[in-house]
Amino acid sequence: MCMLLKFTGVDFSCFRCSDYRLSELDGKAVTDFQLATFLHVEMAGLCTQRCVQEHRCRSYRYNIRTETCYTYGCGYSRRAKTLNPVSEDNGSRLYSFCGRPSFGVECVKSSDCTFGNSACLDGVCGCMTGTSYDVTTGDCLIRCSVYGSETSTYGTSGIDNCNTKAMTTSTLSACIAACKAETGFVCIHVEYYHEDGTCNLCDTPAFELPDDYRQFGTSASINWSFAVRHCTF
């Protein structure tokens, strides 16, 4: 169906939608699932066009001072809910493209999150614990073809009997870094015990393990955190 997109006075064919600005992230640089950077973009409407041309694009950022456009494969909602740290970038404005429901946007209930294997987690659409977000399909998958550097963490969660490699680290972040750096096998997720620093790396997707191995939100997983890698893009 061919529609018309209107944004800041610029019309493009084949879309009709309303992009909305995420004012909480004005003047901030975000990096979650960043797809591309475009220089010498004269207006935000042309940044919209870049998003139109990329089927994976679900949000974009435009810096009015540097005339730079950034496209992203996920949505955004609140600063505290980004996967990666947010930095200062004077002049930046972040927009949700056409209000597409996607990973990272605000929600009230899980039915607000309409992509595969999704859930409303503390007011933001994310992946059901144990699955990985895939930018290309926009769904959360049980297994990725290739894993990337983005991760999501979940409190009071862990996996029994999948300790492909066990070690001790000082923080959950260090445990996740060890997973990404592992070369002996593909590390998909980790569990971390906050009491003593136990860090267990696992090479098997959570939903390919027996059901009773998954301890998500149970009393058995108190003081444990779980982190899963998302798909590359």
C-alpha cells in the first residue's frame, strides 16, 4: 500500500506515519543497534528518508549542529533503559520512526510489544528472558546465526547445568566481557552470582535446554543475574 510520509514540511512517497521526538534524549548520543552514519544531511526530514530506505531502521537521530544523521535498528524510550551508556551530543534529537513497535519502545503490557518472543519488561518492550533480538527480522530469536556485542541483563535469573566455562569475575560487566571475548566456543549467555563473583558461560541457547534448567524469576535464582547476547546486524 503506497502512502505519504510528512515530516517537517518534507513529503516522501509510499509512507504515511508520524515520527515522534523523544525529548528526554535531546542532546544525547545513543548507540544501541546503530546501523549507519550519514554526513552532510541538511535537515531532519532527509534523515527520515534514510530510515525509509532501510527496512531495519526503527529510529534515527539527527544533530542539527553537525548535520549528521544516525539510524538504529531498535526503538528508544527512556535514558535509563538503553543497553549502552548514553553520552552528551549537543544538538542531537532522537526520533522514533513512524512509531513502529519494536525493541526498546515504551509499553504498559506485553501485548503492546507485537514482535516475536517479546515482553513488556519494566515499562519497555524487550526480549523474553533467554531470547536474542534480531535487527533484520525485528523479532527475538531462540538462536542467532551470529552473535553480536549488544546484551540484555535480567535480575533474579540464571541457567542450571550449562557451565561450559566457569570463572570468577569482580562484576557482572566483567563476566559479560569474558563471554564476548571467549574464542574456544560461542558464548551465548552468562549467569553471575553476586555473592562470590561466580561467572558461568554457556554455549547453548536457553530455550534449547530442558525447561527445568531455566531459573527465571525463581527463588533458586536469588542473587543471580543473567545476561544474553543479541544477534549481530
